[in-house]
Amino acid sequence: MDQGVIRTATEKDVPEIVKLENKCFLDSQAYSESQIRYLVKKANSFCLVETSGDIVRGCIILLFRRGSKIAGVETVNVDPIFQNRGIGRQLIQAGEGEARKRLMKAIRLEVSVGNTQAILMYQRSGYIITGLLQNYYQFNYFGSRDAYRMKKIL
Ligand SMILES: CC(C)(COP(=O)(O)OP(=O)(O)OC[C@H]1O[C@@H](n2cnc3c(N)ncnc32)[C@H](O)[C@@H]1OP(=O)(O)O)[C@@H](O)C(=O)NCCC(=O)NCCS
């Protein structure tokens, strides 16, 4: 696979990130364009994209809370046609690098209990399941509303 580039997302990337979101999730589960625009621009969130030429193949959105040393992963998405080639893991590593730069001590995230692919990706990246959150989601994701909380100490 050609070597992609991981860089900070800008407002210009928003349409491509929205397309990616819609390829990865059903309409009702995907973030809208205005939500993505807000997350890309917001001072306490941070978005990285993985690109090959003009194509955005993946993205990660991290959240930082004032006064907290624990960063959050809001989402990691990889275009289905480029999945299972290591892009997701590279995005997580790059996100961890950014969190370390901001002196974060850990990263936390929630993932649907049915999202096996994502759970494996996080486990392969060193995250461990620290809890089960029942009825965490408003809608069924991957057949369940429950989520695992996962964490990695940086
Ligand atoms: C989850 C997701 C981001 C993974 O991205 P990816 O680029 O395919 O992941 P990687 O290629 O880096 O794979 C990382 C690990 O995940 C697992 N994995 C990835 N794709 C898999 C598949 N199709 N089947 C089984 N395991 C898989 C493997 O364990 C892999 O580790 P390995 O390469 O050491 O075996 C991607 O599947 C995706 O965008 N899914 C839809 C959106 C989503 O659910 N995001 C997570 C929200 S919390």
C-alpha cells in the first residue's frame, strides 16, 4: 500500500471527513456536517486525517477537557476500501503522540460491545477494557446499546 500522510485536519477537510463518516456509519448514527465542523474547529478537540494525495482515507478525533489529564477518543474512521491495512492503528499512534505533547497521562474511549473490529484495533494498540456501560448509546450500534470503556496509560 502506498505510504499515506497523517496531518492535522483543517476546515477544508470537513466535506471529506463527512463523506468518510457516512461510509462508516448509517445516517442516523453518523455525525452531521455541522457536528464535524464543530469538532474540527473546537479548541479542545483535535482531528487528524490520513491522506493519500487528495484522498482522505481515515481520521481520528480526540477530545481534551480543561483540567483533565485524560484525553478521549471521540471516533476513529477508516474508509471501508482502505480498512485492515494498518491505517486505524497509525491514526491511534499519531493521536497518542498529540496527547503526549499535551502532557496527557491516559486516553479513554467508549466503543460498542458489538464493534469487534474496533475493539480488536484498540486492544492491538494497548487499550484494555475497564468497564461495561449498559444502554450507553441512544441507538443500537452493531446490535447493542451497550459500550465498553477502554483505557490506555500513556
Ligand atoms: C475500526 C476501524 C477504524 C479499524 O481501522 P483499520 O484501518 O481497518 O484498522 P487496522 O488495519 O489498523 O487494524 C488494526 C487491528 O484491528 C483488527 N482488524 C481490523 N480490521 C479487521 C477485520 N476486518 N477483521 C478482523 N480484525 C480486524 C486487527 O486486529 C488489526 O490488527 P492486526 O493488523 O495487528 O491484525 C475501521 O474498521 C472503521 O473505520 N470502522 C468503522 C468505524 C468505527 O467503527 N470506528 C470506531 C468507532 S469507536
